[in-house]
Amino acid sequence: MKSFTYERPSSPAEAAAAVARTPEAKFIAGGTNLLDLMKLQIETPRHLVDVNGLGLDTVEPTDEGGLHIGALVRNTDLAAHPRVRTDYGVLARALLAGASGQLRNKATTAGNLLQRTRCPYFYDTAQACNKRQPGSGCSALDGVSRQLAVIGGSEACIATHPGDMAVAMRVLDATVETIDAAGAARKIPIAEFHRLPGDEPSRDTNLAPGELITAVTLPKPVVGTHIYRKVRDR
């Protein structure tokens, strides 16, 4: 792993500004995806901005009857929250299907949404991958692609998003709340948050450089039984 510098800002706006002004900087919270990629030299940030101390770790009701979930709420805590289990069962089930207990204890709400869309060729640095190295090609197109994108891919990339939580958030019509380096906040419908690969697969989301997720808001729950079934290719 290459050397890097590190800082812990005191506010979300300060964190966003730190990443925006520093070349090759990344936010880090649980680190369950980023640290793995750093060990493999796939991600090589020169500067890490630790957002764990920003207090974005509560789950609270909204005035509209929905739920406001802080960006740093751990997956374990979110899946076990009484309101989530009662009113948003699809989310609780998706979180429990998504990873081991150890990973859920570290992974955050924002970090889960920001997992890199990827495939085995992305992890193999000897293979061409437009997502890892723009313009290098896509070995997956002519490789083993049984578990890769059937729809939504492109001539540049056929990787798939690995997360379960994002699927449940899309079903629930969640809204992603952010703040940028200038302190300006915005709300992004979850349907507009992730990007299809197109001809720029290195960009997984529509976040601007340095834009920090602060929360995810769920609307008032709908009645009925929630089911989440994870289908695994054997």
C-alpha cells in the first residue's frame, strides 16, 4: 500500500472542502471497500479524510412520517432499528443479505451506496478495465461474463453494482442528501444517484468532486409485506 496523508475534519463542509482541494483525496469511514482496493493498488489515494467524527450516525423520524438516516449509521444498527424492521422490512432484509456480521458492524449507509461497481476483471490488474484505468478496454466483454450485466451495460463496461442496500433504497424511493465544498446542500433521488457505465464507467455516481453524503431519507412507509430475496447464480 502506498503512503498517504490523513486528516479528521470537524464538520461535513470542512470534509467536503478537504477532498475537493486535495488531488487524489478520498473520504473514509468504515473502509470495508476502500481499504481492500488500496491493498490491491486499485485505489491509490494520496490523502484520506476521515469522516467518522462528524456525528452523522443517528436515525430519526421526519415530519412527513418517513425516516432520516445519517450517513455514518452502521449497517448492523440500521438493520436492527425498530422502525426499519417494522416499516421498512425490505431494507432490513437487504442489509442482512448483503454481508457478514463483521462487515455490517463497520460498513456505513453512505459507504454502502458508494461501493465501486465492479467485476473480477476490475480486481485483476493484469486485465484491461475501463473502470480501473479509463481507455484501457474491457476484458470482461470477451471473457467470462455469466454473472455480469445483461441490461444497462455498454461497450465500455459490463460490471454490476454489488450492493443489496441500494436495491432496497431504490424500491423505497429514498433520497440522498449531500453537502459540497462550498457548504451547499442538495437532495438526489436514489434513481438519479448511480450512473450507467456509458462511455465513462470510471464514474459510478453523479456526485461532484468532493461532494459528501450526509444522510439518506426514506418517505412515509407503504403498507404491506416486504420481501427481499437474493438470487445467487450457481
